Amino acid sequence: MTITKSIALFLVAAVLEIGGAWLIWQGVRESRGWGWMGLGVVALGAYGFVATLQPDANFGRILAAYGGIFVAGSLVWGMALDGFRPDRWDVLGALVCLVGVAVIMYVPRAH
């Protein structure tokens, strides 16, 4: 159950952080205005709180592992919302990052 909760929290965090950054990008780069940017700031703030809900209490471990989720999630977000088409190296890099997430977060450790 703990791994399932952790993965779910990583996914929520990714939607909030990537989505928040995307909203700000749209507001600035695509001239969509302050409303988009404001929503982005709110989403980014919410991301910060979601990260604290991870079952593991080690900040460095959580943020290091989340980096891999962010990499893969950013590619997926770009494909879904911006028409981005990753090449095989993008995909390979994202898979390497996700393996890193699994090693950092879910390999059994002696306590």
C-alpha cells in the first residue's frame, strides 16, 4: 500500500508542477495573460504541499526521485498538450530516469 500511495502522490505532484509550469509558459510565451499565470502559481504552490505527503520522510530522497517522475511526466505532458513527439533518445532517457526512481524509492533497505 505504501508504494501505491507514493506513486499516486508522485503522479499528483507531477500534474501540479508540470501543469503549473505549463500554465505560466502559456501565460507568458503564448500571451494568454495573468489568469493563466495565476493558476500556474497556485498549482506550483499545491505541488509543494503534495510532496510533503510522501510516506518517506527524507526530503533529499523524495525530491531526487521526483526528478525522474518530472522528466518522464514532462515528455508525456508535451505529447498530450503540445503535440511534442519524443524521439527514441527522449524515451530511453525517461526510462532510465524511471529506473532511477524505482531504485531510490522502492529498493528494500535495512533500517
